[in-house]
Amino acid sequence: MNRKTAKELLHVRDWLDRAQVIFDRGKDAYLADDLLQEAGDSLMMKLGDTEVAALR
């Protein structure tokens, strides 16, 4: 595995850890916190970017 791919996989792992923290706080906490919603949006964009990059 090349270095760039390994780095991206580490980022995905860290983002998934963060997603678990958001999930554990619950839907009500998520909907009440604009910052958590922004983090969730950022997570989805990052995962989409990583998936596209992996297909190249």
C-alpha cells in the first residue's frame, strides 16, 4: 500500500471514530447542536472524497 492511501485510510478511521461519538450523543443532541451537524456533513463529504480517490 502506498503512503497516500495509508494516510487516507487513517483519516477515514479517525472520522469513523468521530462519527461514533456523534452517534453516541443521540439524535436530539445532534439536532440541537449546529457544530455537530456541520461535523456530520464534513464526515459525509470526506468519506465521499476518499471513496472517489480510492477508485482512481
